[in-house]
Amino acid sequence: MSNGFTLWFTGLSGAGKTTVSRLVEKELRARGFKVEVLDGDVVRENLSKGLGFSKEDRDTNIRRIGFVCELLTRNDVVAIAAAISPYRAVRDENRARVGGRFVEVYCRAPIEVLAERDVKGLYKKALAGEIKNFTGVDDPYEPPLNPEVVIESDKETPEQSAAKVMAKLRELKYIAARKTRKRARMQKARNAE
Amino acid sequence: MSNGFTLWFTGLSGAGKTTVSRLVEKELRARGFKVEVLDGDVVRENLSKGLGFSKEDRDTNIRRIGFVCELLTRNDVVAIAAAISPYRAVRDENRARVGGRFVEVYCRAPIEVLAERDVKGLYKKALAGEIKNFTGVDDPYEPPLNPEVVIESDKETPEQSAAKVMAKLRELKYIAARKTRKRARMQKARNAE
């Protein structure tokens, strides 16, 4: 059986998807896992150039990420997707496609907090009508009904959020209960073979 | 270092890309490799729906396959691409992207033979003008200048072609050398001395 799994971060822009996914990536690499992060920017550049932000184009984009997650997961790689992925049905389609080893991480944050924080200055533009189809402003976001993990960047530090993800992965037995140095060394050696 | 590499099959429609790549896949799996085949149909469905057959769209399609090959190759997987990939520059771009462990297999066959064989009935349609932008008929194909392997489906069986690919992989030390019967006999004789 594969050691791979898919970690799917979903949530509004600025809710912590990329930040937390990078911390989790680091933790998993330190444990000897092979990891690939497919974040929104990487994917728009490499798989989905030319697609826009209509429901149809967003769904196509998310399906493509799902296809790559499937390929990686069944080949012993941890695939981390970090994309807004606003529509529930397509996230669930990807969950089915990956075949079980799929962990949905819902990055929840009140839109007021995100608009206030506005790291990339996007909410201001969206609220002013300068950007159209902006999720949470004039485009829908459908929260997961049963996410494996919920993280809340307005109440937790990124480190605390990452720790919640790691705890869930231990609970699901996708990673070992305790990271022993010996095990990490062994896994690293296996990967290097 | 990764055990992965990319095997890139290029050539006209009907030249044996998919047939031979499936045989090579089987051989590699039998040797314990993790393998993914990205053939034209899989990719058009999962990564490139909506793209057409202009030079620009073809290049985009081939770049996407290259991106996935890169992800797989650096994670210990053998990525096998089997797509017409008519333009040299983008194939070479993918070679650079994958970073060295890239084996180009040129499936060469005279167009007369392919048009005569015409397994999918596509050449007939293209020659009658019913399909436009058909590579080799009214769209260009740029053969590789220095492919690692050349296979010729009008002169070899698929098994012979697959054997040529495997021989090259042994030569490149991407797979272990196999005991030949002669070598096995010699070894037996030595052991009996």
C-alpha cells in the first residue's frame, strides 16, 4: 500500500492555506516523507493558464489539481493542495478520486478579519468592484461539511494550526505516532536508495 | 538521489508510442519501479480539456505533461509520456525541466505506412480534409535531433522496440543490468570449476 496521502487545504484568500501548508510540508519532510505542494499560484501557472474564475473554470482547475494529487498519492508521495477550491462538489469528487487517503483542512476565518488584514490588497479591490468574481465577496464559498481538520487563523498561530494537522495525521495513522530519529533516518535512507 | 526518470515517446499518430510505452511500463513494473503513463488521451482529458491543436495550444499541452513528469521524476517515479509532441523546442524545454533524467524515444515511421495502416481511421479523414491540423498531413512534425532511442514500427515488433528502450535504460544505468543467458552460463561454468 502507498504511504502517500492528499492534504487538501481549502478556504478564502488570506485564510492561511499556503502559510500552514508550508509548515506542514517542512514537518513531513523532516519525517522522511516525499512531499509536493500544489498551491494556487503554482497550479495556475503550470496547469491552468488561460482559465478564468467562472464556476466552470474553477472546477476545471480544481479537477486538474485532483488528478495530480491522485498520481502523487498512489506513488507514495504526500500531495498538499492549497487552493481556495470554493465548490464542495468538486472537492468531494477529488476526495473520491484519490480513494480515501484524503484529508480536508478547512481554513476558516471571518471575512471581516481577512478584509481587515488584506495582505495582498485584494479584498480592498474586490470590495471596490475592481476585481470581479472574488470568493467571499461576490463569488460563493461552500464550506466543507465534514472536514478532517478546521484551522482558524484569527485564533491560532500558524504553528498551532500546523500542529493540529499533524495531530490528525497521527490519529489517522498516516504518520507515525512519534517521530523517532531512527525511523526518520531509515525512511530517509530508503528514499535515497 | 531519485530513482525516477522520464521516458518521452514522440512521433506521429500510429507510430507505436502507446503500444511500446505500455510494454515498457510492464517491464519496469516487473522490476519493482513505480510507473505512470501519461498518454495523449489521458492528458487531454485530465489536464488539457479545451485546448485545441494550434501550435500554442499544443505547446501548452506538452508543457503541462512536462510539469507532471517533473513532479513524478523527482519523487522516484518513472513518468512515461506518450504524446505526438511535434515541436522540438518544447520537448527540449521539458528535458531541461526534468533535469537530466530524460530519455527521448523517437517513434519513427514513414507516413505512407501509417496512412496505409490507419488504425484509427484518422489519416483517411485528414487526407480528405475532414480533420484539420493533423500532424504529418497538414501540421508539422519536428523529429528529435539526438533522441536516446529510435524505434521503427514498420521494421520491428513492439517487443523488439521495447527491448531497445530497456537496453538504453540499462546503458544509462537507470535500471540494473540483467543477467544474460550467456553471462549466466559463464557464471555457472565458473562456479563449477
